[in-house]
Amino acid sequence: MYLTAEKKQEIFGKYGKSNTDTGSSESQIALFSYRISHLTEHLKLNKKDYSTERALKMLVGKRRSLLDYVKDKDINRYRAIVKELGLRK
């Protein structure tokens, strides 16, 4: 599997407050970004995989809504996470 428990711990440790911080918006956004990049690479090879395409669109929407939430709550946290992950906007 592409996303092991160790990889999740690494993502949560880097973007969250600790390795067990799975609920913060920043750690969830980082996890969604990792999954989005993986699904994007999969779709480049498998152009007719429509169920994966739908899952990718849903993940992008979830990440967008979390980013909007962080932007409304604290603009500095939003700018930091966008810059750290290299997201546009």
C-alpha cells in the first residue's frame, strides 16, 4: 500500500503538533495533499479509471473546504500551510 502507518506518522509529525495529532486542520490538509499527488500520478497512467477520478475530485473538495476553514479562522496559519505545501493561491 502506498500510505503506510509510518508515512502517516511522518506527515502528522511534520505538519501537526505531534505524531499523534491527526485532527488538526494542517495535518489533515497535508495528508490530503499527499493522497492527491498519489492519485494524480495514478490517473496519468490510467486515464479511464473514473472511480479514482471521482475520489480525486472529492479529496480536492475536502482539502479546499479545510483550507477555507483555516483561512477564515487564522489567515497566518493558512498562509503558512499553503507556502509549506507549495499550493497555489
